[in-house]
Amino acid sequence: MSDLESKVRSTLRRHADPPSLRTLPPATRRRIARRRATYMGGEALAGTAVLLAAVVLLGVLRHPADTAPAPPPVPMASVTGTSTSTSTSTPSTTFGPVPREYWSMLDPIARPTYGGDVWISPTFGGDFVPYVDVVDRNLGVIGRKWVLTYGTIGGDRFSMVVFGSDGQGDSYNEGGNAEFFFGYQSSGPGDSGAYGGGFGASADVPAGYDAYVASEPGRTAAGDRYATLLGAASPLVDHLLVVLEDGWTQQIPVLRDGPVDGAGWILAFVPAQTGKLIPVTADGTRLAPWPICVGQGAGEPPACPAWYVP
Amino acid sequence: MDGVEASVPEAIAGVGGEGRTAILEELYARHFGRAVAVATLLTGDRFLAEDLAQDCFIRAAARLGRTDRELRFEAYLQRAVVNACRSRFRRSAVERSYLARHRDVSAGGADHQEENADRDVMWAAIESLPYRQRAAIVLRYYEDLSEVQTGEVLRCSPRAVNALVSRALSTLRLQIQEEA
């Protein structure tokens, strides 16, 4: 081993902190059990979806005249406050390193201006090509990735992408069947493995809920001023209500489209408080709420509403 | 790999209640601290590393017991941690860029010269590496993984691992010489 390699090794050991013996916290044990239950359920659901897809494909092959409809256009819902209207267009999508135009925000000085004491109202749509993740991260993706919606927040671009996953590829390991890109930036030329920011959310679909936030409760970090809710909703759900602990209530729309017929998708930016997400049917019936929890820092379970029992 | 870990996927499938808890506790005691250390080296933030490692452990532990494919817990956890840190690394790219610019501008002042002289040059150089090079260095020289094992975690060939490590060492050598 060269002198340089020895220096690298000793530097790494000095900065890693020696691993200490840990005991499994009870809260972590409960989270594992919950995650395991939803994971098993999600696998069963994925298996069913693949089976259904095979049946549909078989039907198409047997009846070539009944050709499958062309992929629907990307919806560009105009959402301001509680009103929702939808127009459509078919922008092309882009793969590969993130375009320079996405190198926009996350400036540590500017970021706190988002959220905390105001609702963040994204402007959906825009005259630009929505970003889709790079091709080499598509391991495990079934079919193509769908740009569900895109737009700007305070002038900064975002795109929300959904896709099917076989639960084994990179996409799943990184967390999911839905990706949200915001304030993207490449870490620079020459680094083939880094393309910018964003995050994923897994689709371990829980039973008994018509709407859920795909990321685990408490995924927001301690100190975050707002939580980004990425989730899915069943065909029963017409819209959603976010009710925070201080009584603040906001209606948010369900985005339709994507790889699953009838499924709805949720994208909302919520001030970081505990609360609940209530799915509401077209006739006004309120369905079982999903908790909105807030992270409390390393090793601590998220703070959740009192009624929620993991 | 020791006997306990090798037998975990098969053993845990038919275990419930306290037996399962005991296996999870042993895995936690054995691997969690190390996962935090790797995440710390990849993110440079101990608190963030704790959060990421916790999420990754939960994800890996929830998958234990699958019998349809081989699942080596430690390897899965390592890969999950590297992937999670990579996602985080991308997200914080703009912050790093901003802070680097800020640091460059402010480093010219006399007040900072003494501080700069004292800082850990090697660590600063490692932190400036592109993510995959940094991950390769951490896995090879901290985790002591072979080229093949590192390639499994990074999803590339041993040859590509060699190239990553080689480029990283060249960069480090150059930066240290410049600092000197």
C-alpha cells in the first residue's frame, strides 16, 4: 500500500468516528414491522399488477383491431389555492444529465423563504421540457416513466414522475415508484454517477386507505419548514383535505394520469406540522385519514397525530 | 461472513416474535454503527448519516426472510446506504457549490489563513471528490471491500472500480501537492 493510500485510510478512520455498540430502539423495531407488512402487501400488489398487465397484453395480441389507446397527454393542472382546472399538452421529456436550466435553487439563503408560514402554491405547466431521471437509473423500472406533472415553484422548476417498479432495481433501492425533481443540479462535468437532486418515494401500498403519502411518516427532517407530500389515491378519491394541528385546512387536487388506470397522485407542500390528509369522494364522503408526521431528528421516532397508531 | 449472518435469510423466514427480534437486535448491534460511519464519510454530516442509516436499516430489515433470492444483509445495507447518500449528495449539490464559492471568496482574508493552514487537507480533498469516486474510496479503504465487492455495491465492474479509485487517488495527490 502506498503512502497516499495509508493517508487516505487513516483520514477516513479519523473522520468516521468509531462505530459504537448500539441496541435496537423499540421505535425502530415497530417501524421495521410496519414497513415489512406494507412491503409484503406492496409485493403482492405488484405481482397482481404484472399479472393484469399480462392479461391485458394477451387480450391486445388476440384482438389486434382493438389497439391500445395512445398514451394520454401530460396533464398540466392549473392549481391555485382550492381551485383546479386542467388543460393538456404533450411536451417531450428528456433523459440524461440534468439541463442547466434546472440549476436553480436550494441556495441555503433563499430556501427558507419556501414554506413554514405560507402555503406553497406551485404553478403547474410551463414552456419547458420536464425532466425525467437518467436512463441508467432505470434498472427495475417496468415500462416507461411518466411525467405526471411539472411546473414551477417560486420560479424554480420541478417535475413529478411515476413509474412501475419490480422492487429490485436501483429505482426501488433509492426509494420508489415516484420521483420528484426540484432545484436540480449536476455535481459537475466528469462525474458520470451524479446528475442532480430530487427524491423518490416507495409505493408500499397500505391496505385500508384510499389515499396515502408514499414516503414514510416522518421522512421530513427535523427543522424542515415544510413537508413535500408525494402519494397516491384510489379512484374513489375526488380531492383531498389537509388539516393541520393548528386547524389550518387546505383543499388539494388529485392528479390523474400515469401508468395505473384510475389511480390518482398527490403532490402538496405542507407547512411542517402534524396533521392529517383526508380523502374525499365526489359526493363529499370523507374516507379514512392518513397521518402527516414530522421528523424529530436522528434516532427519534417522528411526531405523529395522537390518533395515529403505527 | 460469519455463521449468524449467513443463516439469517433462511432462519428468519420461519421465526416470529422474540426469535425474530433477537436476530434484528444482533444485526443492529453488528451493522448499524458501521452503516452510520460509512454514511458519515459519504455525506460529511454525522446527524444526517444517522437518519439515512436508520432508514436504510429499516428497509433492509423489512426485507429479511425472502427465500426466492439470496439476500446478504450486510451487502444490501451497504448498497442502500451508498444509494441513499448519493440521492442526498445530488440534492445538496447546489448548497455545496454555494458554500464552496462562499468559502473561496472569504478565504482570501488574513483571518482565515491560519484556519486554512490547520484544516485537514486530505479530508477536504476527499470531500471534493465526485460522489462515485468518493464512494469507491470509502468502500475500498474504510470498509476494506475487495474490488469485486465494491463493484457489487456501486453496480459496476471491478475494472470500473479500479478506474474510479485510480482517478480519485490522482485527484487527491494533485490537490495535496497544490496545498503543499
